[in-house]
Amino acid sequence: MPTYLTKRGATYYFRRVIPEDLRPAFGGKRELTFSLGTKDRAEASKRCRIEAVQTDKLLDEARAKIASGEAVSDKADDAEPVDVQVYASRALAALRKKRDRYAAEDRLEDFAIELGEELEVQQAILDGRFEPVGPLAKAEGMRNALRAIQTGDGAIALPSVGVAPTVAVATKTPMLPELIDMWAAERSPEARSVDMWRRTCAMFYAVNGEKPVGAITKADVLAFRAHLIAKGNAPATVDSRLNHLRSLFRIAVEQDVIPLDPAATVKAPSAKGEAPPRRYYDADELKAVFGSAIYTKGERPNRGAGEAAYWLPLLALYTGARLNEMGQLRPKDILQEVYLDADDKEQRAWVIRITEDKQDGLTVKNPSSNRRVPIHQALIDLGFLRFVDAARDKGQARIFPDLKPDRYGVITGNWSKWYGLHLRQVCGVLDKKITFHSFRHNFKRHWRECDLNKAANDAITGHESGSVADKYGGDYPLRPLVEGMARYRVPGFTLPPPPASLR
């Protein structure tokens, strides 16, 4: 079959010469030429094949009309007008027969794919992105029939004697990036989240071609899922990408842009048997990290943000806190609090206050992340309190002033990239399941090894327990947190020496 594929600039076009004897049926046109609406060759080839079949039918109809001796005008305006409703009803009847035939052959998935491709073409014609090869009324009628069968045949009723057929007139629907704008205006998400959703849409369009949301079918979503799996994405990643689409389609349904969410029943592959994404540092890996020149020779790599290179891993190991929670700490977040011991005697404990302060640029993951963490004696022995006092004396806004935010404003974003390279290239920890976040796993694990209270651990790490009862009573009492932290230890681990400035 000839490809009829050509390219103008970066966009592919369909181009087919009309036989000279058939040109009167096309208003004297010499060619059928129109944009395929894509810059991707594979997608263009797919659309070109669809157009080749369609134009075959048009040429056959014109040939039959001329052979029958029926008068044909050179003027397209003389063509017989098409009743959209009647055309749609006839097309729907034909589509039902085709669907039943495919069902009998156990090929409904093929039918869904062809349905989506045909709907995309007809919508593109109506949107002005494809040049029509016949009356626009035919494109409108076919589009309505395709949508009707796609949504359960509910939009069109076949004509009957004395009853006029009804056709649901679909309006032009937005593209996916427009839905992202709507979502962002409604939710005010972080810029990083918006970029992530835009990447998902770009990936979806790379697989299925750019099309308005009303033309997207379940077959398109299935093709996108298959592409993600073929690229080796983990089930959790596939599910995350699909969730982006579901949220956008949900907005479109709520706004009456589309009747149904085409991604609603598309699930990510099962994660059963998948290895956990991260694991804790074992004894040898801890020795590799805390035996590096940062701890043994006082080195401070430029990208390590000064003393942050020394303290952040230690803080993570002995608090279980998230990286950004520690990176944004201010001197005033380190303070003493009073509590009553088991004998009702007043005691004092040094704590780290992890809290959200939007005015000062401090963020937390969720409400339960606002908390206080008793400072372990190991950190005090290394001089952490003296380090904080020095920052306070200098009037520093942050404990780690050398941390430079990334383009999203995340204060530890760039530092995290440095640590990843340091971990692999300097420390020699090559297992990709080990990251900075793995220190949080260590804290959980060692807390359990010390046979300590889980609720206290959740309170220190800022984890939601899932129990409504745990939300009663306000802040978690400080005494069990202090007592638990006093018993916490990292088996087989030897503390590095304190920084030279604090010895």
C-alpha cells in the first residue's frame, strides 16, 4: 500500500493524488492533502493507514457515482447536503454490527483501538486540524456515533417511524495541559508537582499523539501503561503516572467535559514480589559513610554545604527525621522543654522542634510531621548543641546556611544530589536501594531492636498511625519520647570524632 506520507517542516501530512477522471466529484481538486497532526513518524504512519482506508472509500464512491452516469458538478457547493442526525444513526448501526463481529472473534480490544483512532481523526477534522475530504456534516455525524458507542450507545437513538432521531452534540474539549492548569489553579500544588504532571502528559502524547481529552480512549491509556511497563518502570511508578491521568480525567468529568474517565479501570501491574524500594544501611555501609574523609580528615566538599556534610547524616541516623526537615532547621528550633518524670519530678530535655512556618519558608510533609524530637546523647557528645549555639551567636537564620535551594525552592534539593554522588563514588555504596532516606529506615529498625514503643517511634518520626484514637489527647507526651531516645542505640556502630572546631 502506498504510504501517502509526506512531511512539511516537522509535521507529517497525508497526500494522495486524485485520479483525473474522479476530480469532478471532489470539486476539481487535484489532491487530498491535510495535516496528520503529529511530528512523530510512527504515529503519523498509523494515522496515514487510517486515512488511506477512508480515502479508498471516498474514491470508490466517486467512481461508482460517475460509472452510474450520475451528474457530478465541479463545484463542491453543489454536493447534496448531509443530515447529521441520519448519518450518525446509520453510522451507529454499522458500528454496532462491527462491534458484535469483533466480539464474536474475541477482538474487542482491537475494536476499542480502532474506535479511538477513528474518533481522533473525526475530531481533528472538526477542530480544523485535518482538512476534510467530504462534507463536515459527515465528520460530525461519525464523531457523534463513535462517542455514542464509546459511552454505551446512550447518546444516539436510531430513527424510527414518526420519531426524529436524537444526537448529542459534543463540544470541543480541552487538551491535557489545559486540565493541568485547571488542577493547579484549584489545588495550588508545588511547582515540582506541576512539572511532574506535565512530564506525564508529554509522555502520554508521545505514545498516543496529541489529542483533546474528549478523544482519549481507554485504549490510549492501556497503550500508555504498556509503554511504561516496557520501559522497565516499577509498578509504583506506573501507578503514579496513571494517577496523574485519573486526576485530570476526574476534573474533566466533574466539569462535564467528558462523560466517563477512560483511565478509571486501568490498573498498574501488581507489585507483589517486588523488592522494597529502599533498605537500611548495614554495618559495613555505615562504616563506609562515617569513615569517609568528611569524618576522618575534616574535609568539607564544596557541594556538601559546609558542616551540613558532617551533621545531616548523623542527625538522620539519630532522629529518623526527613532530609528537608533537618536542612531547614533554625537555631530557635533547638530548645529545652520541661516534663514530669515517673516520680512527678520536673525534668528538662533538649528537643528539636520540627514545624511548619510558611512565613519563614518551612514546610512539612503532612500535619503529623509537626513534632518534637528529643536530642540523643550521642549528638550532644559530638557537640551539636555547641554547634547550634555558634549559629545562634552569629545571628544565622538557619543552622546550615550554606545549603542552596534548588529551582523549586527545596532547601536540600541540590545537597541531596551531591550526597547521592558522594555515597556511590566516594563511599562505594553502590546498591541503589540505599539512599539518604535509608537513614530513616535505620532509625525504625534500631528502635525495634531496642524493643521500644511503636507509638513513640511514630511520634518521633512523624508517621500517621492510622488510628483515630491516637489523635486524642493533643501532642504525644514528652517523657516516653525522652526515655525511649535514651535507650536507642545503633548496634555495632562507633561514633566518628566531632568536628575539629568543636573538639
